Amino acid sequence: MQFELPKLEYSFDSLEPYIDKETMQIHYEKHHQGYLNKFNDALSKVDKKHKTVKDIMKNISIYPESVRNNGGGFYNHSLYWENLSPKSESPENLDIYKEISKKYGSFDNFKKEFSSLALSLFGSGWIWLSIDRNGEIFISITSNQDNPLMNISKQQGIPLLAIDVWEHAYYLKHQNKRGDYISSIWNIINWDVVNKRYLDFINSKK
Ligand code: MN3
């Protein structure tokens, strides 16, 4: 069985001016496709014990580095595209908004902490909002293509919001200014998706 690239629900130019068309196209058609191809290739060479990409992530310690890097790249970008949207709406009436405001004091404060952690990451990686097994939400960064679902992650949990902070995600538009990219990303977050991921977790515990 081969994994496939998820369909983009919006056009390459529809996240402008926050993410430019060229970045989107290269990111999806070259980077994401590249991770997927190498992931499928790496899996074809190992005894694959898990059927879903989530289960592979959760048990990543038994797989070789090629599966970790390319499987992470495949999975992380799928989450990222899904939690972006050209029609970002205010999250104020959503459960995740209440949860974030409770945990971080205010929604603005959450954005500040998220941004400053993103800026603190050395090199390439991702910044996440996730929920741990006790139902506690947390912000974390991971290097390269690791993610919080991996059983090798320092802070493990289910990803709710995934933001790519590799330079290829923003360099054409923002050059080296990661902070500008992060502050503009709030205009294109699909909070309904983030909220759904949160509620899926909460409902799974009931
Ligand atoms: Mn990327």
C-alpha cells in the first residue's frame, strides 16, 4: 500500500498576501511530494508493522531514520495545509478558543508565546499546539520533520495546529524574517479544523 498526497482544498494563490503562490506551489508539488515519494520508498524496504501514518508516527522508534524524516515530512505537511485557509474566521465562539484563553491567560498571550517559541527554534523545524494524554494543551517545537505524535518526542501529544518554520515555507516572501511570517500566519488559520482536532480528542475520552 502506498500513501498519497492529500488534495489541497484551496488554490496556490489563495493564501496571498500572507503566503505567496510560488512558495505554495513549490512547497506542495516539490517538497511535500518529495517527502511522500521518499516515505513510500523507505516503507517498501522495511517490515511495515502499522497501516496508518498516525500509527507509524506513534511507533516511530522502531523504524529507520528515512521513515522518521520522510514520514514526518509527509504527515506534518498534510496537517499544515489542512489547518490553513484563505477564509480564516474568528475562533471566538469555539471551544478551543476558551481552552487556549484559559491556559495562556488570553488568546493574544497565546499568540505571543507561540511566536516567541517559533523564533527560539534553531535551524529547521515546526511549531505546534498539541494536547497531551491528560487533556492539557501545550505549545512545542520540534526539529527537522519530527512531530509531537512521535514516541521519541520530548513532549508528546496529538497535534492541533501545525506550523512549518523551515525557511522554504516563507523565504521567497519574508526572506530571513521568520517573525514576520509567524505574525502574518494568524490571518490564514483554519480554526474550525483546529477546534475539530481538539473536540475529536475530548470526545474520544468520553
Ligand atoms: Mn515544509
